[in-house]
Amino acid sequence: MKNYFKHETAVIDSDCEIGNGSKIWHFSHIMSDSFIGQNCNIGQNVVISPKVRLGNNVKVQNNVSIYTGVICEDDVFLGPSMVFTNVINPRSAVNRRDQYSKTLVKKGASIGANATIVCGNNIGSYAFVGAGAVVVKEIQNYALVVGNPSRQIGWVSEYGHKLHFDSNGTARCPETNQEYRLKDNTVSRTR
């Protein structure tokens, strides 16, 4: 018995696993040997390739293709039409299926609409990739990146607010009052 919602136009291969409370919307294809955690929302026209792993509460907006090699931890947000790649040097006439690169999107990260993640570049916990950014290197935890190629322009809280650090390297989230510390170009939540 399935404990998830599947729109009648969605295609779900027989040997994938989908967690309780997840929703698969119009014209999406969940391919074999993929895993979707609990309470995920898979938007319209999404493709999830074999061996992809999505944690719990992952939100995938419309028109996203998640290719083999991608792992998204819990609470990840993938914006509309954002793109993952899985081969550095693709050629139509050359089969490189044994060369797929891994990409890890860590807990709580958000990737904006139309962003591109070049394979092999991991996205840190609670990082925020702005709309249209092209990620060509690793993104730190809590980093805010924009542009092509992406560049870091600041830090964000776990609730997605830009952090403003004082001279002691301390900042607070304006929504939650959570405290963050900036030390040696690394941010951590202190309380």
C-alpha cells in the first residue's frame, strides 16, 4: 500500500522507494533505484534519475532534472528549472556513464530558479544559491552565492535571512533571534 500521492500523469518505476506523505505531481518521472524521503514535494515535469537520493522534506519545483550522482539531504529546496549536471565533459558520441560525478546538497540548502550546479561541487548546509547562479566550486555552510560564475556575497541564517556580523563576529537571525558566529571565514550557529 502506498502512503504517498501520485498524480495520474506521473510515471514511477517499480523499484524506487518513496516515503510517506510525499507528493509526485503532473508529468514527473521517478526512475528505478531512486529514493525519495518522507514529506517531499516533487513538482510538475521533474525527472529523478536512477540512484538519486532525496532526504525528508525536500521541495523540488517544476522542470527540474536530478541526475544520477546527486544526493540531497533533508530540507533541501530546489527552485524552478534549476539544473544539475553529472559529467564534466559530455559528448553525444562518447558514453561516459561510468564517469558520473557526485554532488551533495547538504541539509537545509536552497538553490534558486534557473541556477546551474556543475557536477562535483557540493553545496553546504543552509547555503543559499541565488537565482541564475552557475556554481563551479564548493559552497560553504550558510554561504550566499550569486552570479556566473557564482561568487559569495555574504552569509544567511537557517531561515534564509542575510546575516550582518558585528565587530565581534556575531550576528542574529532577524526572524528567530538565533545567534551565529563568524570565525576564520566559517559560520556556525551558536544558539
